[in-house]
Amino acid sequence: VPALELSQLKKRYKNGVEALKGLDLKVEAGDFYALLGPNGAGKSTTIGIVSSLVTKTSGKVSIFGYDLETDTVNAKRQLGLVPQEFNFNPFETVLQIVANQAGYYGIPHKQALKKAEEYLRLLDLWDKRDSRARMLSGGMKRRLMIARALIHEPKLLILDEPTAGVDIELRRSMWEFLRKLNQQGVTIILTTHYLEEAEMLCRNIGIIQKGELIENTSMRRLLAKM
Ligand code: ADP
Ligand code: ADP
């Protein structure tokens, strides 16, 4: 089954803006996929709907075959989300933030702590485990968001503009981390408006414009055309 399948996804906001006009998109399991498009194209809306933060007007979302509407718990269980904005409690510690997220997925406390240690070590944050999140640098906060999103071992990780405002050194190490994660079998979808980032990382690419998918191809084919 595909990791993500969107069928005729439509979103009309209350102010009348039609952000998505019947979006069809399929991302295969194991893929590293970039959703590219200019500001206002509908990328955040798409991710918002997939992660249940935005309600769709109509259409269908399946995550590893689970319908998000009728099989919500199973669908959500497959998904890890790294939103663009930091949305953890800045007064909690790094370890609390990651372990609490595990609790949100019903992972028992002891196991949650073990998992949290594993991911904090992988993301080079273990030394910061007892620091309050607000004390971290921007790059550390970014990595904390990733550790939190992975704690329930999702099969699909979606990142919204993961390296926006990140300096080149950290950007490289994040790319390296994401590549390894993908090699371990995690399907990754990221949005970006940097073609260069998509080019560095992604196997396939979708270009969204004015709420519609105008291109869906392999990175190699896209580059050959340019
Ligand atoms: P992108 O992430 O590609 O920049 P968005 O999904 O944020 O695009 O926006 C798509 C369109 O929907 C834009 O025209 C934007 O102004 C509009 N939009 C986004 N969020 C809202 C909202 N909460 N209310 C009304 N319009 C919105
Ligand atoms: P519910 O609707 O079950 O109360 P929410 O959707 O409001 O849960 O999410 C609660 C918090 O967990 C929010 O801060 C949200 O950003 C975060 N969250 C939800 N789903 C995920 C996910 N798959 N990965 C990471 N964070 C998530």
C-alpha cells in the first residue's frame, strides 16, 4: 500500500479561499518525496489536513491504507509530524517533551523513557535532556521537534520546511540524519521552497501550484528537463 494517498482533496477556508482544488497525490512506501511550490500554493494546508490539524472540505486521505476519517487511530499511529513552528512547551525539559509525546501514543512510561533516550542520543540532545526547551539554540529546538515526532516510530515522517532558518552546517547534518532514517525504511515527505534541498535529498517530487498538483515526477527526470 502507498504511504500516503490523497484523493480529490479540497479545502475552502471560511474566508472563501480555495486552498486545495481537488488534489490527487500518491507517495509510495519507502519514498523520499518533496512537495515543492511557491508561497500560498497549499503545502501547509495539505500537511495540516494529513496531520488532522486542519479539517478538509472534501476528499479522502489514507495513510498506509488507513482512512484518516474512518480509521483515525491507526492512521495517526503511522504518522510523525514536524511542523514549521516550535509548538512544545518552552518551560518543559527536553526529556519531558519527548517522553510526554510517547504517553500521548499510549506507550508505557518506562518504555517511553527508554525510547526518549534512544532518540535524544541519535539527535545529539541527550546532554541537554534536563534543560528547559526555551534555553536551547534554534538548531537544538529543531532537532527536539524531530525526536518528538519519531518517538512512536512512525512509518511516515512529514516535515514542513524543516531547514527554514537553519544554518548550512546544521542543515547538512539534518540532511544526513534524514537520509539514514529513510534508508532504515521510514518514508519521508518534506515541503520546501528550495529546489536545491529537494534535489539533495529526494527521489520523487510533486510541484503544487494554486491548490493543484502540476507536476509529479522523479527528481532525475525533472532535472533532465531543466
Ligand atoms: P503554502 O504552505 O504552500 O504557502 P498554504 O497552504 O499556507 O500555502 O496557503 C494556501 C492558501 O490558503 C493561501 O492563499 C493562503 O492565504 C490561504 N490560507 C492558508 N491558511 C488560511 C486560513 N487559516 N484562513 C484562510 N486562508 C488561509
Ligand atoms: P487530539 O486531537 O487527539 O487532542 P491534537 O491533534 O490536538 O490531538 O494534538 C495534540 C498535540 O500533539 C499537538 O501539539 C500536535 O501538534 C501534536 N501532534 C499531534 N499529532 C502528532 C504527530 N503525529 N506527531 C507529532 N505531534 C503530533
